[in-house]
Amino acid sequence: MARPKKFDEAATLQKALQVFWKKGYAGTSMADLVKAMEINAPSLYDTYGDKQKLFLTALQTYLRSQHDWMNDVSTKDIPVKETIRLLLNTLVEDTLNDPEKKGCFMVNTVTELANVDEKILAVAADNEKQVQSILQNLIRKGQANGEISSDKNPEILAAYVFTNLMGVRVVAATNSDKKLLHAAMEIVVSSL
Amino acid sequence: MARPKKFDEAATLQKALQVFWKKGYAGTSMADLVKAMEINAPSLYDTYGDKQKLFLTALQTYLRSQHDWMNDVSTKDIPVKETIRLLLNTLVEDTLNDPEKKGCFMVNTVTELANVDEKILAVAADNEKQVQSILQNLIRKGQANGEISSDKNPEILAAYVFTNLMGVRVVAATNSDKKLLHAAMEIVVSSL
DNA sequence: TTAGTTTTGTATCGATCATTACAAAACAAC
DNA sequence: GTTGTTTTGTAATGATCGATACAAAACTAA
């Protein structure tokens, strides 16, 4: 019924995600996006809305894949502590292996915008809730099978792990001592 | 020998620091700074240089006060674990009590710029070195007086505490459950 | 007071910002 | 092939970006 789009919506969104991830919201110009996405400005606005909306869409896409990954790892049939070790260590590896050293898009966004944009704050709070939920389920499972003491509070343990998940993403940006970071994560696991 | 400045250099720098801290580097315009600092653009450039230089000066000022604070706390005559508990809990309190929820200026800067600005990366690496040094000294002191097992590696423990210092600054931006954060920090202390 | 120096205020620079008007081009349905 | 609809490319919008030119104003030293 009309002229079809020349580009793939999802793939082009991924390109925008990469730019926002690397340069942040304010640090990214529409010209940057137009160039990276290889579409013209009018196509961009028509398909994804304005800069804010595109950013939010990119962020949600990122979070979904992040959650999917965590859920995948969490449903593996291995000990709970092994699972949490895998989560932490994979983050260290991924952060250090990224040649662009982009860190975590959610962490970057929280530190840039959560205090000045309520919508972003809501997304961040929701993300925390979801990740905490995944972690709590893991910990309860560990308590059920005897890996973790039932005396401990799952909510607190989850918050503790979450803090380390966030922290290691920041630290890995300036410290590339892989062994040291893995050793620090090992303390997290062994203190559960 | 000439017309004196009408403003206080250090106090006006503090105003710039507050703006950069709240809005980030790219999110801050020179117009924002001129307004907050209550000086004219030419005075700003003449005294502090361009935007980049002013930002770096503000960041260094922030780091110096941060290090001074850590050193002050570290030289208190209390048990080492108590000191580390105080460091972690004070960060939680300060972050939650700030009505502007600015978080940590260093963390914000690392996540915004460390991957695109080598000068910032160097400052961040240097900061990590200094904080790690303070933490390592504390831990060695704890090992000397029997608070902490001498079997443990001070460097790894310091990296572990550092990760939690960074992490809690990010988490406190979206989770304002004070009790939960304090409880999580308590795990950090008790795992030393 | 006068000479010399620096700061201040105004006003503006070209460049870049996010966003869009408009018309040619490209498709689907008939 | 014609009609109707949407996308595309070009080009430009006003606003804001970081940074300065210039002259009046304000001070010190003599």
C-alpha cells in the first residue's frame, strides 16, 4: 500500500544503542546517530520519535537482553554459588574485553540522568527490582538446597550482590587487572 | 597594580563543581556555569580556562576533599572494621541525604568520560590507586592487630571494598532503602 | 592625578544543536 | 498504468553551543 522502509528497524536500533552506550545521552548528537544508523534524519524521527524516545527505546532493548541473559544463566543446572560466580565473572570479562570500554549502559544512564529525569529514574528502579528478584530467587534456591544458610536474609544478600554487580562495572572501567577483579568477586561468592 | 577580581576564586569554583556534579560534563553548558558562578563568561575563561580545564579543576578539587575525608576517618583511633564500616555507611547516608541525588562525582565522571577521554581515565586510575592505598593500609593495620586474618591478601580485600564503595554510590541513586543498604554494607565488613 | 594593568559587561562570533518542510522517489493496490 | 501512501534525500529552520573582541570601568603604583 506504500513505499517500504529500506532498513531493518531492529538492527538500526542496535546501532543507535551502541552510540548512546558509548557516548551517553547528552554526549550523543542527532548527527552522530544519523551517521551511525545510516538513515536520514526524517526516517529516524518518523520511525523512532525524537532523541529522548529513541534513547528510552534503546535502553529498554538493552535491559531486556541483559535480563534474558541473567535468566538464562540462572536456569542452568549448576550450584547457586556457581551461578552467581558466573554472573559476576562474566561481567568482569565482558567489561574488560570490550575494546570501547563502554561499561554498563544502565549504570552509565543512572549516573548521568537518574537525578534529573524521572522517567529514567523509574526505569532504573524497575530494573533494580527485576534484577533483585532474580538474585533473590537464586539465593532462596541456595537456601533450599543447603548451599546458603537459611539464617541469612535473601533480600539483603541480593542487595549485596547487586551492589557488587554495579560496582564491578565501574571499577573495570579504570582497573583492568583481571585477576584482581576475579579475586574480589570470589570474596563476594564466598561470603554468601 | 591592577583591578582586582570581584569574586572569590575558590568559592566560585565550588559553584561550578556543583553544576558539573549534578548535570555531568556534556549536560552542562557554559551558560549554566556563567549563571551558577555569577560571573561573566570572559571572567570565567580568564580565570579557569575553557570548559575542559574548568571541569578537570573541579574534579581534582572534589577528589582532594574526598581523599582528605577518607584519610581523616582512617586515622581515627577505632578498630579497622569500624573504620571501614564508617566509610561505607557515611557514603550511604551522604548519597541518600543529598536532595539533588548527585551520587559520586568521580563515578559519574568515569561512566561518562573515562572511555572517551584519556586525561579523565588517567585521573580515575590515579584516584583508584590512592583510595586502594588507603584501604590497603587499613587492612594491613587490621591484620597487624589481629582483626583481620593475615592469610588474606590485602590487595584483593582492598579491591573488594573499593568495588563496594563504587557500587553503593550507584545503587543509592535508585534505591533509597537505607536499612537495606546498611545491611548490605554490613556483609562487606563482616566478610573481611 | 596620571599611567599602566586587569577585570568587567555587552554583544557577538561561527559552529553545532535537535528538529522539520518540502518535493522527488518508490512502492502497493487496483 | 494510474492512484494513493509512505519513505527518502536535501536543505534549512531557530535555538543553543563554546568561546571572544572590544571598550568602558576599576583598581594599584608612582
